[in-house]
Amino acid sequence: MENAACVVNIGPQGIRKRMRFGVVALFVCLAAGVVMIAFGVTRPWRLLLVLPLASAASGIFQARAKT
């Protein structure tokens, strides 16, 4: 089985857009997590941060892979 090559399919503007989204979403999630911990929010509610964190990671990974 051959290794699949990743084909670049977005331009520089798309890369910047995805990276900006990922970094901003990451910082928003981190800030929300700190606020939730500071106010004593229970763990199940803090677990909801997984969804926006996954979106942030997706944006950063897409920008790095240029896909």
C-alpha cells in the first residue's frame, strides 16, 4: 500500500483564514475553561468545550496541511 500524498487545495488566503479561526477558537475555549473552573462549574458542563476545541484543532490542522 502506497503512502497517500496530501494535495494542497487552498490558497494563502484560505490558509490564513483557517489558522486565524483555529487560534481564536483555541483561546476562546481556554478562556471559557478558566472562567468555568473559576466559577466552579461541574465537570459535565466543562466537557462541552470539547466540541469547540475540536473545531479549533481542525482549523489549525487544515491550515498546517494546506487542505
